Amino acid sequence: MPGSTSQLVVSPYYFLQQTLAATVITHAVSILGESDRLGWPYFGPIPTLQLRFDDIYAPSRGWVAPTDEHIRALIEFGRDWSGHGSMLVHCRAGSSRSPAAAMILAAVLERPETDDLVLRVATAKAYFKPHMGMLALADRLLHRRALLVDLLRSVPSLTRIDEWGPVAVTVEPVPSPATVSGGP
């Protein structure tokens, strides 16, 4: 059945129509700042979080850096999603803010394989350079054993060349209690 697999989908703004045509999305995170000069995309009735901040680390020339409030909203949105259905995350370029947001959403799931999922998101495209400021804010708010910043720093430089565009990372389903205990 299309769309039955849970995924974290990271897409540049200009690939959104292609991404939506190919993937059944149940949740969306839109990250745009003043510097992007783009309008908010419309995702219909699905739950959508709009975060307005620029791809910078400190406020500058009227632009907005990510704050605790932005990351706290992202964390809460991720907890509401809880890995059920497909989450689309986009920013203008799809290389810094959206991969960082997807890493944070993966970390929020707090599953045994969470660190692996975070690393699969971080390395899904060779051109990903997740926003370290966002990850540092999330580390402070999440109080995780394995810090997102440290996980990202552990990734060797990728030498492959990837085509620019959307990517989907599968989120493994949470086993049901019957499956974990062996069933009847």
C-alpha cells in the first residue's frame, strides 16, 4: 500500500511538487526565513509546522537565527508525530536546516536504533551540511546520551556525488507488544 512505510523525507523547496507527487505525506515541517524570499507552501489538511528562521547562526541584518523556541516547537511536533506516517521536512536548499530538523525529529523518537536513524538521515545526501546551531540547541533541550553534534562530527566526509533533490529515510515501525513478547 503506498504511504504505509514511515519515512523522514528531506526536500529542497523547488522539489516539493515532485516530492508530494511521489510520497504520501502525513506531516510537514516548513523552514523558511526572510532571506529565502519564498512563500509558505500549502500542504492541505495535514499537520504542518512553519518555522521562520534563516540559515545563519546569529541574528544579522534583520535575519533570524534558530532559537530555543523554534527547536522546542520542532521537538513537540516530532513527539506528536511519533514516527507514524511520513514526515516531510523542507527548507529553501534542502541541505542545512531541513537535514538538521530531520535529525532532531529522528532523535525525538527515542528508540533503541535512534542513533542509527540519526546517522542515516545525516548521510542520506553527500551535500548535507546539517545546521550545527540547530543541533546544539536540540542537544541542550533533549538531554540525550549521544549528542547530535557529536554524532554528526563522527561522520567521515562523504566522497560520493549525489544528485540534488529529495531523499526519504525509512523509519522502522515500533514493534507491537505481541511481537516483542513473542505473541500468543
